[in-house]
Amino acid sequence: VVVHATSFAGRTARAVASFLFDRTAPEDLPVRVRWSGVSSRLSMAARSQSCVAAHVDTIELSWARSVETEFKSHTYSWTVINAMEPRTPLKMAWQLTGQVSSVRFAAAELFATADVVAISARSCNEAALCSSPVWHVAYRFADGPSDGDVAIVPSSAVASAEYTGHNAISARWGGFRVGRVAARKIAADLSSGPDDNKTLLSLDYEACIGTTPLSCQVTDFVSMGTNTSWAANDLPLVCGSTYHVAVRATNCAGAQRIVSSGGVKLCCEPPSGGVLHLEDADGMPRRHVGIATNATGLQARWAGFVEECSGVREYRVSLTHQADGSALWSSTILPASSAGVAVPFASLEGALIDGSKYEVVVHATSFAGRTARAVASFLFDRTAPEDLPVRVRWSGVSSRLSMAARSQSCVAAHVDTIELSWARSVETEFKSHTYSWTVINAMEPRTPLKMAWQLTGQVSSVRFAAAELFATADVVAISARSCNEAALCSSPVWHVAYRFADGPSDGDVAIVPSSAVASAEYTGHNAISARWGGFRVGRVAARKIAADLSSGPDDNKTLLSLDYEACIGTTPLSCQVTDFVSMGTNTSWAANDLPLVCGSTYHVAVRATNCAGAQRIVSSGGVKLCCEPPSGGVLHLEDADGMPRRHVGIATNATGLQARWAGFVEECSGVREYRVSLTHQADGSALWSSTILPASSAGVAVPFASLEGALIDGSKYEVVVHATS
């Protein structure tokens, strides 16, 4: 603007004043609100919020200065209004600060009219153009953050204060409250929508890891922003140490709360020391199982699992095929207090293979998530044990029982004790056997209720009193059986025992030929033959047994038979020449190559033994061994008048020839008989022989009349007398 001044002389001068024509208000300027060291940046282009703690005394509002030029200078002012009421120009009492770009005032002054206020600052230039007021809503907080919890994950580890990560820890937190604020509702013209309270309600988090609660020995606090989880890796963790995660929550007023997680112990080792046993329903150990007879009886029992760092949290049991490891069954999760579980055989019947080996595995898991296992193997077997040979003994007598066929025994009345024994079954890693026996009345049909099996465990014999054996009857059936761990048993084979009242009786023995016995002589130099019979087996209380124990007519074959033994001696009932030789059931004996002595007398003794072991010995009569024939005998031929004859004519003396002998002696046994014969001297052909003549004979007539046609004139003949001892 120029002013021209002209004098009366017509001279002109001028003065000039410049100005800037400006319709643009100053730009919005960044403004800061500070209290107790906490700042909140206010953008003059957008509304912001602040949270002021109750303990804050002084608040400072500051801003950057506007750019000034030759033509531009600025002045600043600020105002505070109740944020819960609509804005009106009359309520906006702008407080001028001139060119000072900050103002400090008491917090009590700030909240003098309300607990929620709107603060604004503006810049005005010389053209009286002012920046638009940007409102900053300040909330007065009654307290700081509260509550909150921190957990190390997985959550199962927190429950028991353990953790499995060797160099990592993860945590989550939540439940923090930002603090109590007097009012949250602001005037509609100050509101920008649902996000008004976003800053007001949010918390900033920091987290650290330490070895004690609320401490940070392992890591310093790390800013998490508004995140509520943290996975920390590559940590220098030490096995056996306990760790905590501390979380520091800061609200918009700068107030803080620190909360620590529970301690988690770094457990690096799984449980140890566990042992697994397989048992049946009665608690007996099992390693040999047959589902056909034990559908629900297999129990898995374990003990000894220890995890000193954290303790055992749970168990799980599985059944697998040993050869390929395939799983057939797995239990539910079992609590740490569990010590056993039933293996559900009924539902597995179709999956199990006869003769295969299986493993039951118990998995013990610690609270730290470490797992160990114990294994027990078993053999699945549907095949019953083979029948085994069994022996019944009493007083030294044994009877072999074949488990494939019924047998019989006879027990003498005097027997006190009976022993039942058997060969042991073949045992393997998975197969062991237990044995049992029973006695029933053999005269009654068998019923399962009467079969009270007496267990002997792994002892393969049992001894009991004979009185106990025959307590219920004089004829009993005895059986023993073998059962494997699969509860499969051999088929019972019944052995019938009869109680005998006495032993064998009667009986006779004879040395043959019988003619030798009659005269007490014998001719064999090294052999003796004998026969015997007439023995009775003894009296038995009963012979009739139940039909289901009977196999037919041969039932009493053993009962009625006798076993014989024979020997030879020089006196009755003695055995000086031979010991007793078993004859079985034979009733004759031909003994050869004997050391017999001429002139000695010999006897055969026979010992008969019945099935009860009772015996009777009977001896034959004695027979003398005579080795030499008779001697000293002389034969004379005489006519009818007793005159000697050596020249005979049959025509004149048809019946007159007499053979006369004398002097025959046999001192060992004596002469038994004579016989006379007529023979042709030249060729020895026999023409005639007498009958056997007694030892008292001394002569006999030669029957010439009947021989007339056979005699040859002029030939010589011999008359021979045979003397036999």
C-alpha cells in the first residue's frame, strides 16, 4: 500500500507498506502431551486419546513451532472442555500463550470440570487465520492394570510344573484388566466410532524368563506389543532347573503390573525302573496264554516307574505282534495311580494267531512329556500239553501209566503211602507247566464236580497216605494232568486202583519130565525145565467199575494176572544156582547152560507177585543129578531047566530060552527098570524087544515060537538086557 504525499510546490513523495494476502490457515502442528515421563503423540490431523493415572500431578502440552517469515508470525493458544458434553464456541475459552509453544498445568486443573476432558491447541497467524483445533480426549484412571495370568505351554506341563523343551519355552497370557476409568462415554461430536476406546482398553506387554518368580535371569524383558503369546528359542536352559515367565503389562496411563507364571522344571529324562508282569485273574504269572480257555483272564500289572524330576503323569498299555510290531489294541489313557489293566482277549480272538508271540507294552509318560516303556512277552497257544508218562509207586512197586491209555493198579492192605510222579513237560522261554492230581470213586460215573484237582505247582510228584486214597471207596480212579500258562491242560487219563485184602496163595511147581519128580531123579547134566500153576492172585474188595471208566472185558486183565520169577537152588526156596529170573506171566521155564554138579539135588523156586506187589514163593521137589548109568550087571541064557545055553535049536526048544540077569547097581538113584531085546549079531537088526520090566525083575522068556520064521539057521544072535536108572 503506497501513500503519495504532494507539496503545494507540486513535489511528490511516497511511503510504502507491504502486506501478504493469505487465506490459508496455519498447518496443523504435531503436539505432545506429557506427564510423569510418559508421552502421547497428538496428531493435530486426527483425534487421539490419553489415559492419565490418578497419581499424576502435572501435565504438559507442547508443540512444534510454526515456520515464520518476514510476513508470517504465529501465536498459540489452548483450551480444555468437558468431553462428555457437545462442543460449543462459548465453552471454548482459548488460553493465549503468545509465541510460547508449550504450557504446563496441574492435573487437578485439567480434570476440574470432568474426569474425561478434551484438550486442543491451535496456531494463529497475523492474518487471524488459525489451525483447526484437534481434540485430544484424556481419561482419568483410578488405578493401574490388575489381575492377569501367565502360563507356560503346553498346559499339561503347567499342571505339574514340568516342561520338556531343552532350549525353548513358550508362554501365553491373558486376563489382565487395564484399570478403572471414571467414564468412557464421550460426546458424539468427539467420537470417531467403535475404535474410540481401542487405546483406552489396550495393554502393551513385555516378557522375560527367569529362574525365580518375577525375575529375568535368563532373558531381559522383550517387548511383545499387544501380543499375548511368546515362543522363545535358543535359550541356555539347564536340565533340572526351574523356570518362570514374567509378563509386564502397561496401560495407556503408563501404569504397570507384573505377573509370573508358575515354575516349570526342565525334565530331560523319561521315567525309569518300570517292570511289567502278565497275570491271570488269580494273580498268577502268565507268559503262555490260550484265549480258548482264558478269554478275559490276562492282566497287565506294572510297578517301579520313577521320574524324580516331575513324576509320572499317565500310563497307556498296548498289545503288539512281536514279529512285525503291528498293534492289535491300545488302552485309554490311564491315571498315574493305575497299576494294572485287563487285556480284552474276547474282542481280540480273531486277530490272535495260534503259536505266535505277542508283546504287552506299558507306556509311562511323565508330566514333562517324556515316555518310557516296559515290555512283557507271551506266547498265544491253543494247543494243550501232550500227555505225559506217569508212575504210581508204593512200597517200592511201580506201575507205569501211559497217558494215552487207561491203566490199573492193585494196592495191598498193608501199604501206608502212595506216590504219584510224572516226567516234566518240556519248558521254554514262554512255556512253563503246573501239575495237579485228583482221586474219585471208580464205581460211580465221573462228573466235573467230583474232580477236585489238587495243585502241586511245578512239583512233578505227590505223596499221600493210602488211607486217604481209599477214603471214599475200595476202588478209586487216579489221574494227573499238566496245565500250561495258557490254562490248557492235558486230557486226564484215569488209573484205576483196587485195594487188595491179601496176597497170592496156593500154587505148585514141578520139574519136568514128571517121571523124574516121582523118583527124585533127573538126567540133564546142564539143563533143568519146570512148570507151575494153581496160584491165586488174592482177594480184592470190588472188581466192578463205572462204565465210563471201563474199556471192556480186559479191564480186569491186570487185576487177575500174576508176574512170575523163578530161580534154581540146592535147597527148597533157595537160589544158589541162579538168581530169580523174570518170567512175566509165563508158567514154564527151560534153563540151560547151568553149572550143575553130579550127585547134587536141585529145586526150582517160583515167586508169584500180584498187581498189589504182594508175593508168594513155592518150591518144587528136589531132583538129584545122576551122571553115571547102572553097572556090574551080568546076563545068562538058560533053558527051562535052568541050564546054561549058548547053542540053541528052536525046533527042539521052542520056548525054553530064558534070559537071567543080576548084579546091576546105580548108587546115585537106583535102577528104575529093565528091558530085554533080541538082535542079529552080524547086522544088529532087532528081532524082538520085551516090555518095560520093573526094577524087581531078574529074568524073562525069549518068545522063540513067534520068532521061528525070522531066525536063520547057523546065525549068531544076541540077547541084551537094558538096565535104566
